[in-house]
Amino acid sequence: MSKPIISFDFGTTSTSAAYWIPGDTKVYGIQVASNRHTELTILAWHNSKRRYMFGCELDREVRFGLIPPEDVITLPKLSLDRSAQTVPLRRRQKEQCDRMPQPASSIGIVARFLRWFKKLVLEVVENNLGRTRYLELAVATEAVWVLTLPANWEEASDDLRQAAREAGLGEIQLVTETEAAAAAMLESSSRSMAQEPIVVLDVGGGTHNVNTYIVKPDGTMEEGLGGTVLNDAVEQVPKIGIGGLCGSHRLNQDLQERLTNQWRDRMNNLLVDLGKDPRKSANFHKLLDECNREFENEKQRFDGFSADEDRTRMVIPIRGIPNSLERPDSGSIVLTK
């Protein structure tokens, strides 16, 4: 390959990127945000600034109360998924788009995010390479753009390719997330894995996928093992990737729905008992956002219970939640089995 390669791991909840330059032996991950190698896959129209906002910048505006949370299009990648599971999500996304100055289709939603992310990534690559080297390689016009997609997204692949074209990406290649993971594992392995089977489990923020590969003698991979021996028994392993919508964001989504349905009225009633006006004393969406962030932090830190821990409950402290009349600002959420 004589052209630069820029890859996007276009995720349901977050997106990251890496690049490779001809003649180099290393692939470089891109730090797209301050102290982060990922950007949140979200977008919204900012009325006062009269422009679209994306990623972590948008998340800050929401936390400061400058953009209503209900205007934020989350999980835009799933707008391309035509399964029955995504119907409610796609219906909500369409309603959000219809409120924007320039309504967009599902492909248009994804194209807007990819266009913004492309600009962000090119700025980082130019800064890393230097202006002269960046222009010599013609990165902006000659790069090959590689996008990942779930292994079972055959029907949506054409829509993703079309969104990438509308975003201004040039030469485009689509690679399944499981294939990229298997290739990265082979690249980092210190021993030959010829004729060995590889099973890739990819559990992301919005989707999960399972795929199988066999390493051929020349080092390339062939998808699907067919019949193979697993645990001393012959099992038929799918020759194509399988998967579905079962990512970790569903935990967050279920928690948010539960809090919205059960917590808001109780919180408002408690504020009334305290002699406060709920409309002035608390921003429910802000507290809900705080809860989601704390829950996500706890979820990412969770690595199982120790022997002496209570396995039936998890306490998540949330600043600003009225816990009781005696302790109005020191509440917490307790998750139980």
C-alpha cells in the first residue's frame, strides 16, 4: 500500500481513529480529544450558536444546561440498522432531525458526524506530521479511509458507504470489527499461529458480534471454521459473523428509563416538603446526566465482587440528589438484584 491509511472505529457510543503512513512500520492511534483517544458519537443542533455540535464539546454544553438533552441524537450509528429492535430509536431520531433547521435522513445523520470527525482527525494528523510532510503525502486527498462495522451488518454496509461518501471520504474500505480485532491480535502475536482457530467476541457499547477465523499457512485469515473440535466434541461454527443489539449502553438506557419513570416525581415531592420550588431548585436532566456518568464510571471500574462484598447491591453516590429531609444533598442510587 503506497497511500496513507486512516481508520475509523465508528462505534455506537464512542468513535476513535488511527493512521499509517507509507514507509512506516507503526500504526498511530489518534488522541482526538483532551486526554482521550475516543470521541462520543453524539450530535445536536445548537440554537444560540447556529451550528451543529458533536462529541465531548456537545456533552459539555448539555452538562452546562445550554442544550436540552432531548435534542441530542445519541447512537446515530444505529440509525442505519433496519432491524425491528431499532424502530423506537430510529423514530425518536427522526423526530429530533425534523426539529433541526436542515432535516436529515439516517444516512445524513451519520454523514454529518463522519464529516466532522474527518476534519478533526486530519487536523491531528497534520499536527503530528508537520505541514510539509502532510502536503507531500497528500493525506487529505489520497488517504484510504477504513471504517469498521458489525459483522452482521451486510444490509447496512451500503448505507454506511454512502454516508462516508457524503462525508467527503475518498477511497473507502469497510472492515468488520471482528476482522480488525483478529488482524490486530495476529500482528501483535510473537509466535506463528498457522492453522490455528481464532474466535473473536466483540462486545461494544451498542452491539455484540461473534466471528471465527482460521489462520492459513501464508498468515492470512479465512472467515469461518466450519466443523472443528471444541472441548473434544465436533461443533459446527458459523461461517459468517453473528451478533445483535446487546451492548453495554443498554444498561445505561434501562437505568435512565427507570430513573425517569420512578425518581423524578419522588425527587420533586421531596423538594416540595423541603419548602423549595422544584422548577428552581433542581434540574432533573442535569441530575440524570450526573447519575449516568457516575454509573458509567462504576460500570467501567467493576471487575467482579470480592469474597467479603455484598453481591446483591451497588451504591452510586450522586451529588445533588435529595436523599431525605435531613440530608437533602447527599443522595445516592442503590442498585440491587
